Amino acid sequence: MAETNRPRKPPAGKPAPKPGKGPARAYDGPPDYRVVGRHGVYPETSHDEIARFNFLAQMNRHLSANLMPGVAEAFEARVRPAYERENGRPFADRHDVRRALTRDPVWQWWSLLRRATMETRQQAGRWVTLRQAEALNEKVRALTEDDARLVLDPAFRQPRSTEAIDHHCMPGSYHTEITPGDVTGPANYDAGIFATTGGMLGRFNDGGGVAVAEWVRRNLPDFKPKRILDIGCGLGHNVVPIAAAFPDAEIIAVDAGAPMLRYGLARAKSMGINNITFVQADVADLSRFGNESFDWIQSTMFLHETSYRTMPLIFAETNRLLRPGGIVLHVEQPQYTPEMPLFEQAMRDWDAFYNNEPFWTKLHEVDLDDWMARSGFARQTILHGGVAAIVDPEVFPEAARDTRQEDYGRKAAWHVIGAWKAA
């Protein structure tokens, strides 16, 4: 006994572990907020504000990597068996699954914390931008005043799909102005999206746009677009990498929110990108642009924020606006298909019911191929693909882009559906 309990020497060449400690484990959390990209109109953040964002990034990572697997375990161990005993049949659809999950305490805790982190993230970002609103608005005004690349419409009326909803709990959504020339809404979005994604979109939150540009260069090496339209551009974080990748192209970025467009132009200019014009318009009616006037039409995580009624109009407009031989690409979360487990579908639906994304659920159940065909694209020209955010591996730990853990809605990987317009 004495011999077996005696401390043993470590193997040759290896230091002995410190008492009470096992092997060192690599850090697997989100990167520190202080590495975020600071372009010319990025809000300033104090020590305490940075700490809040870091806490929220860590919490979101914890919910995804640690609590969500517990929801899946509870579903298999309790929720599914209880439902089948009570109803004498398996789940019919994702709605059955969602209603059953809402009665389970593990799902309740996960859902409560996920909603709380989103609300806290929005208020944290709102405080950052409101306390420096005058300075931010002045910076943007100085960069955009009398610039022909900012095209706003004072008579523009917001579509119901933006006017009535605070998307993902963002106060005032994309369009509200608290004072003339206001940009606090988009500045909030820009400053806080790091916390929501855990840094998975990269320094400038543009990993999606970087991935799309790389996908086009890799899969369409001979494609040289002269005119590109980005619809639902927001503050332009995804169109800037496309503009940088195709510097000789004219880029038109369209959105309904004037604050987003002001901030987007100032942001792009401060980053040295000068080939984008930001235009205020309803993407369901782009009559200001002529038939067959674009080589490439792009949207990135935009369709889920448009109404079911609007969607066919958008698809029809893209067909009208594309030149023969042009391409449209929509980057979105994947559709609900028979191959996708009902549990996954129900978890993905969380945003529709608890995160102010009411169009999310309907979009992801429709047959987008059919809608593309009905808008005029030949079925043989419809294409599908996938992209994942591309970020700087020297700054962002590999674990922050871990593809093994799916959080059903916030993972930085997306489906691409598109089509060529027949020549």
C-alpha cells in the first residue's frame, strides 16, 4: 500500500504537474472584446462597457455549448417519452415539439437566459451609443454630408414589416431616429453584435460578407460583375467585403432604414471603401432601377426579416433587375426539410416566438426553389451551396468558430440559394 501511494516521478522530459492541477487546457471561449475592429465611426467603449460585452459573449457561448446539449438530453429522456405516453403517437410537427418543450424546466431555463442575454445586450449597446449620441451623429454627418453616395427619401414610408417590429429586441429596430441625423441604432447594432455571436463574425462583424466574396471567387473565377445590388444591407457590414473584393464594380446597397444607411456610408468610407452607394428604398419595389441593370444581386441574412407577402415581390424584382447571365444569391439559415429533425426545427423556431423575429418560422418552411421558379428563374439554373464565416485565426481562437456545436440560429454558417438568369 505504501508503495502504491508514493508520489511517482514524471516521465523523462515532462515537468511534474502542479499539486491539485491536471493538464493545462486550451482556452475555448470567445475572444476578448478589446480585439474588435475600431473603424472611424465605431462607438467608444469604457472599461465597464467592455466587461459587460465580454460577460454577454461568454454567457451566449455557455448557453450554446453547455446548456443547449442539456435541452437535447431532456428532450430525449423526458419530453419525447411523456408526449408519446400522453398522446399515443409521436410528434406530428415542430409545433408539437415546441409546445412540449415549453413545459420542461431545462428548456425554460435555457430560453429564459437566452432571452435575458439578448435584452441585456441591447440595453448595454444602447447605453454605449446614447451617452455619446451627439459625437457619433456629428462624425457621421461630417463624413456623409453632401455625398451623392447617400440617397435618402424624406417622404419614404416604412414597410409594415419594419415599422411594427423591434427586430431581435433592438429598440426602434433599424429605422427609428431619436433626433435628425441619428445613427445610435446602427451604432448599437455594430457595437453589440460581437456579444451575440461570441466574436464568430470577426473583427468587423463581416465574416458573412467575407465568406460570400470568397465563395464567388472560388466557385465563379471568371465572374467579373460590373454592377452589384445588395438588398437589405443594414449598416453595410456584409457588403463592404464584397465591395473590397470587387473594387472595379459599382455597388448599390438598399435598405429601409435611413440611420443604417448614414452609418453604413460613413463606416465604409472610414474603412477606405468608396465604391458603394447607399439608397433608401423598399426592396419589394425597386422601380427606381431599370430592367436588367445588375450583374449580381445579393442578400445576407435578410430574408427572414421580410414578410411572407413581400417575399415573392422581392424574388420577382431580382429577376427583373438581373441582366442575362447575372446571378442572385441569398444567404440564410437552412430551410426546414423532412430530413431536418423536428427537435432541431423547434429549436430554430425559438427566434420567431421569443426574439422578435415573427417571419422566421414561415420563411424557413416555404419551398424557396418553387418561389424562385415562379419569379421567372429556370429550375435548372437554381443553385445551392453553403458558407461559413471567415475570420482572422490569429486573433480569434479556433474554438470560437467550433463547427461541432450548433445553436440553431446563431452559428456563423449559412445556406446559399440562388440562380443564374438565362442568357
